[in-house]
Amino acid sequence: MNQKANRYAQIDVLEFVFAILIVCLHISGNDQESIVYLIGQYISRIGVPFFFTVSGFFAYQKVKSELPKVYLKRQEVKLVRIFLIWTIIYMPINFRTVFVNYDKNIVQAIFAYVRSLILEAPSYMWYLVALMIALIPFVIYGTSHLTKYTIGALIFYIIGTLLNSYRTIVGFDSLNPFYDLFVTSRNGIFFPPIFLAIGGWVNIIYRKKKDIKMWGCASLIAYILFVIEVTYVINQVPKGEDCSMYFSLPIVTMMLFTWALLTFIIRESKITSFCKRASLTVYCSQYGFIFVWRKLIGNDNEFMLWLLVVLSGCILTCGIVKFKKCFSRFLRK
């Protein structure tokens, strides 16, 4: 087993861990003493930034060995394919919801549904759309001008954070034209660019093999700052308000990702291979399984709901793997 394979297997495991914890964000209510709520706010919030950072890490590495446009085209096709598959799967649920919200006016419902696909990306698919948008400038420009790209990305992230988690605190919630158009600043323009840049910087740092203890201490300090900021914000804004962007989030993501890369060595195995496949499936399927299980068991037991959604996503992953193997054998006959 080569060193590269050993080092990167832990990324697959961490992505899976964050994927199952992100479910907590989407099933928790406003009970700030609920364990599911606390996990969602204080741990799961790091999940999507971690995904973006991983994408930046590998994008920065890949474009050094192949043409940026070739890599970009391959990634964009992959992301579009995944987005279209899950959009089609969720179309009956999402369109029905929009149709009812617009008093069953078919024209308005179609317009609203198309708008939500482009700007909102319902069913938690916003991550895929945001990554599709953000990868373009990062691969074409950011990988070769990382310092300048990082400065620009940081400016956009600061603005986006003020328009997201801090909008009530600083009075930006009155900027109706912005929210009428973009709905939220948690999109491909404001959110992922800084984390893609961080992925690039981590790729550089990782090669230099810096002091592990230093990164461990830095990660702990960064996480404490993150907890303090999250606590302050959620106690200042109305319950249920979208708080996804924090000033400390890029710092804690960079520290934790770098520390994990330098510290943990996990051998590739069936478990790590499963984690690699399951992370995306669990993330994308959670909306549908949450919808189904809420109909069956309700919302009262959040932990049981979380467990059923995660198990359903894992079982679906096994089913997809099995189907691919059977289909592949069928084609070879």
C-alpha cells in the first residue's frame, strides 16, 4: 500500500462522518437543548466547508498534472449528472410543494420551481450547484494565482457572512432586493471560494509536513473560537434563521483538515471504500428519507429519525453498489 493511498483514506472516512452528521441540521427543530440540534450547530456546520476544502485540495493537485480545462470539464460533467439525477428523483415532491404554495397556479409554480433550481437548489442540492459555480474561477485562475484568488474569496466570504448569519445583527435583513433575487448568500458566489482556496493551501502545507502538535493545538483553539461565535450568533438571531456562515469557519476548517491529514493514517479497506461511496449518497438521499420517515414516525424522536435516515442512506449505497456489479456482469455476458 503506498503512502498516498494511506494518507488519503482518512478523507473518505471524515467525509462520511460529516455526511451523516449533516443530517442533524435538517431534522433538528429549534430546541437548543436537543442533542441533535447541538451536534448540528457545533459540528455539522463544518461538514459542507470540509467538502469544499477537499474539492479544493484535489483540484489544486490535479491541475498540476493535467490541463485545467480538461479537469474542469470532467468535474462539471460529473456534478451536473449527479444534480440532474437527484433533481429528477425529487421533482414530484418539490414541484407539488411549490404548486400548493402558489395556490395551484401552474404558471407561477413552474416559474418558482425553475427559479428555486437555479438559485436555491432545493432538497439540499445547493452544495452541488455552489461547487459547480465556484470550481470554474478556482480551476481556471485560482490554482495558478492562489494568493490573489484567496484575497478575493475572503472578501466575498466576509460579505456573505454579514448577509447570512449576521444579517439580523448588523441590520442587513432589510436588503429585500438581494434576498428576493438570491434568497441567501449561502451560494456559489460567496460561500465555497474561500474553502476551495483553503484546500489549495492545505495541499501546499501538507507536502511540507509541518509540526503535528502545532496543528493540533491550533485546531483546538480554532474550534473553541468557532463554538463561542456560534453560541453568540444563535442567541442573537430569531430561532430558525439560516445561520450557515461564520467568520471562524474557514479557520477551524483549515486547521482541522490539515491536522487530520498530518495525523491520521488509515489503510484503504472495504470500510473506507464504503465510506467513499456512501458519503455522497447519504447526503443526497437524506431529503427523501427525511420526508418518508417523518410521514411514518413523526418528528418527536429526533435521534430515531436521524438513525433511520442514515441507515436508509447506507442501505441505498449497498443497493447501488450491488446493482452496478450485477449490471456490469450482465454487460460482459
